[in-house]
Amino acid sequence: MLHFSNIRNKPEKILSLTSLTEKEFDYLFIAFEEVWSYQMQYFNFDGSKRQRTYREKSNAILKLVEDKLFFILYYLKNNPLQEALAENFGMTQPQANVCIHYYKNLLHKTLSKLSCLAEREVSHLKSKLSHDEDLEFYCDGTERAIPRSTDWETQKENYSGKKHCHSKKNNVITNNKCEILYLSNTYEGSVHDKKITDEEKIALADKSKLFVDTGFQGIEVDGDSQIMIATKKPRKKELSEEKKNLNTLLSRIRVRVEHAIGGVKRLRIVKDKVRTRKDNFRDMLMEMACGLHNFRLKFRPWKYPKSEKILQT
């Protein structure tokens, strides 16, 4: 049966099973324990107000708070079947299901407390972006597969012609540190990346730059910002060598958002097919995956040069 104490002195296993180093796990655990203590002091598992003092049961499966955190991180990182998860942690499948949905709420609150979650409100986005030191941002869409619905209309809405599967989609905005600054609402796989941006009416910080791929041709954003996009090859014509070289440089810069999305998808729960169908669960999974990515960057920062240095080469 899995317990965090069994792998405490095995850094490689901690990293492979949770996506965090031992130092990162310990830091996250401190905040998680505070959230857990507050929740148990005032609320029951079902969210109702607590009438009696909480005491851990003597026959509890996950007695230690560190095991509760390890449980939910293990689930997010490895995306196991609930039957397999239950077997690994010595519980039944219904118990595993309850633990998943309760502990993921606590982890979400913990990441919010640590200011690691991406912004979800467009009305607050401009203010958040204005505090970035480089004022260079990158936008792209990301998809994750879901099971095919039995309803024909839902099938058509969720089918992504780009990925040739049924999926859910979000747009993200990142900075030069590859932090996920903004996560859009979750849309069906048939919705185009540019349409998401148009519907949400994104406003950027003044005098900022937004790097996007050619799928965002014609994008419009509020604010005094500059859209950096590659030139599309005209039909039956060729681009000049100058424009080809500029497109190459822009691609070298814009790839940072792909790296950030790759960092988010270290968690197999958003990389593999998401089997859970509970309302808003898929959206929260993506939000927590972005939050854990931002949390890891606090300890293992990425840094890229400003775009001017590359464009001047």
C-alpha cells in the first residue's frame, strides 16, 4: 500500500509519482495542511457546517495529511483507473472517488492561497499583465481528449478536426518565464482558437506584444498592444527570403508557449483521455494543472531572452 513515508528518501520516485521534488512537496504540504485544518475545523466532507470537533478515525486509510496530498498528486500525475488507484492506496473504488473529489478541492484552494492559479476573469487580465516586467506574452490553444459521447449532437460539438478526436479546449496566455497567466473557459473541440479569443474579448497591457501562430490571423485585442504573427504564404505565390527569415525568428520566439503547455501536461490527467464526466471537473483539472506548473516554476524557473535580442539576429 502506498504511503508517502515509503518514498520520503527517494527523490526520483517522488518526482515521478507527483511531478514535484521533495522540497516542492514539503512547501506545498505546509499550505495544504493549513487549508485542511481550516476545512476540518468548520466544515464536514459534504460542505455542510461542522457541529462537532473533527477527529481522525482510528481506522482511517489516509491518516496523515501528507498522505492525503500525496494521494491527489499521484492521481493527477498518473491518471490511473479509480480501481487501480483504490488498490494502490488500500481502499475501495467508491472511497477513492470520494477522496479524489474532496482532496482536489483542497488542492485547488491551496494553489489559490499560494497565488499559483492562472487568471480566469477577462476583466482582471489587463491589470495582471501590466505587472509583467517584459510585457511580452504568448497565446495558443491546447486540447485534451475525452471519451466520445453517445449523443450525436454532442459528438459533433466535441469533435476536433485538427486532432481527429473528441476533445475539450482552452486558450492560454504565458510570459517569458513560461508562467500560465491566463486560462480561458473550457470549450468544445470544434471551436477554433481564434474564436475563443474573439468571444472572450481579451484586453492586454498597454505597449505589450502578443505572439501568436498563423491560426490567429485577424485577431483583435483591446488595448494599445502589438500583435506579432508570422506572414502566411499567399496562394500560388512564394514569400520573400526576408519574410521567411522573419517567420523563422517569430517561430523561435513563439515556441515558448508550447514549452509552457508541455510543462502543464506533465500531469497525465490533462495529457491522456479524461474519463471523468462530472460537471466542471475537466475545467478544474486544467486549472489545477496550470497552477501546479506555475508552482514548480517558483522553484525551477525558466527564463528566455527578450524578443528584441532574437529579432535583431
